[in-house]
Amino acid sequence: MTSEAPTPTVTTTADVEVSDQDLLLRLTGPGEAHLRLLEKELSVSMGLRGDTIRIQGDSENVAVVERVLAELVDVMSRNKKLTGQEIARAARTAAAHPEVRLRELFDDVVLTTASKRVISPKGFSQQVYVTAIRKNDIVFGIGPAGTGKTYLAMAMAVAALQRNEVKRILLTRPAVEAGEKLGFLPGDLAEKVNPYLRPLYDALHDMMSDDRASILLEKGTIEVAPLAFMRGRTLNDAFVILDEAQNTTTEQMKMFLTRLGFRSRAVITGDITQVDLPGGKKSGLADAEQLLGDIEGIRFCRFTDQDVVRHPLVQKIVRAYDERDARRQAARMARDDFDND
């Protein structure tokens, strides 16, 4: 039996002209660095000749690059400044999701910070997540570190407070991975808790001036507290964020979700591959995903290593760990099947 010959690759060339020299420089980057990033993302060859960007490669890939460049020109023509990483991420989004318009993505402003920095979704998954938070009272953001789950949730909370949609913000997380045993930590209560809540404080101060944040924290308009402090409370007119939710027990997750009162919203974030609970306890986040997925008004948004928006190496690190864990899981399943035979 003879095998079929592989379909030959059809190579083609296309030119994209950008007459605005300033826009062309911002698009291509210093020393054409942005073109090199686009080449890597979209598997083509690119070069600059005068005011023309020449694209060469597989005909389908070239067509995608033409569309991506046209959309990037549209976005950047309004003096929008994009970094190389943002351009590469935008290209990845446009290639994977042809229905997404980059202009709509970059125009979706979640929050403008005190320093006039605009916080917007940085990819398709983040846009889906932001839209879900706008439309649902309870949203779960599940995925690896660096995908913007907690940061975007906090930006949405601050924006809701500024628009008077809620009267307060509550930020919480399990204070200690191994069951919130605060008594074993040195110092008074604040000193025991603060190290575990520091990331939430840092994100908050990144979104508003230090003076404004301090005033709102002092008044109790914004509260940052360990999860144990949520017990027995009813949270009305609040935007509540539970971070590191993979380290809640099933009992803690139920307790948290049943705190939600009238005119309140909750966002729960975590990474179910990073559970630190002792004694093999089941994660409350994994349990909630199995139990609550079909309830109207609750939305689960999932992120992957492709959605990581930190240093490019972080995406590769996450992928390496995920692949290793998948191999281990497959090996365990194979051993179990062998033992059962």
C-alpha cells in the first residue's frame, strides 16, 4: 500500500502599504522588532521596503497577516500605543478568533487608573471574562497564574464602585494555604494576615492613588480580609472577590458563596492545578465547577497558558508543567488499569 503524497504548500506574497511614517514605525517597531514577533506568531516572513511591508509564506497565513496588519493599523491610527508583546498577543487573538475585531478589543475599557493608564482585555479569553462579569452575578475565573483573572476582577470592582453600582468592595483569599492556621504565625492579627493579602493590596494601589486607597480602606468602603472573616456575614451592595480559591475547602466555598446578599456580585478566581490543601482534601473550587456549572446566573470562564500576559517565558513554564502533569496523570491511569485487570 502506498501512502498519499503530502499536499504541497502554496507560497504567496502580499504587500501592505502604510503611508503614515510615524504609524509605520510604531507598527514595525525599532529595527523591525515587531515584524519579527509577528513572523514567529503567524509563521510567515516579513520585511520592510520603504513604506511597504512585504509578507511571504503559506497563502492562508499570508491572508491572516494581511487582516491582522489592517486591524492593527486601524487601532494604532488613533494614536494607540502598543508594545511588542501587545502586538504579538493581538495577532495571536486575531488568528485564533477571526470573529474578533481588534478595535473592539482595545476599545473595551474596564478602568482608567489614577495615572491615566487604561486597563482593557488583552485577548479573547479576557474579553469573554470581562463580559461575563458584566452579565452575571457570580463568575469563576479558572486558569494558570499570569492570565489576569484577579487583576481584571479588581478593575471591574473599582469601576463598579466609581459608578456607584456597589457601595463597597471586599477582597478575600485563604490566609494560609494549609487551612488558615493564623495562630501559628508571629505578630498581631494584621501582621499574621497581611503577607497573604499583599497581592490584593498591590493590585488595588496600582488602580487608584495611594491616598484614595488609604481613605477607602480606612472607611471600610474597601475591605481586604482573610476568608475566615467572611463567616456569618451577609454582603449586600458589594462586589466581592475571592482569590486563590483552589485553596478553599468545599465547606469554605459553600460558606463564601452563601454570603452573597442583594445587589451584590462575586468573582472567584483560582488555579485548580495548584491546590495546597493538606491531607488530600478536595478543592472547593474544583467542587464548585462540578456542582454549579449549569446554574443560570453563574458563569465559569477558563484560561490556558495561551492567555498568560506576563513575561513570555511564563507561558512556556506553565505549558511545561501542564504537559508534565498530564504525562503523570496518564501514567497513573495506566497503572490503575493494569492493577484492575
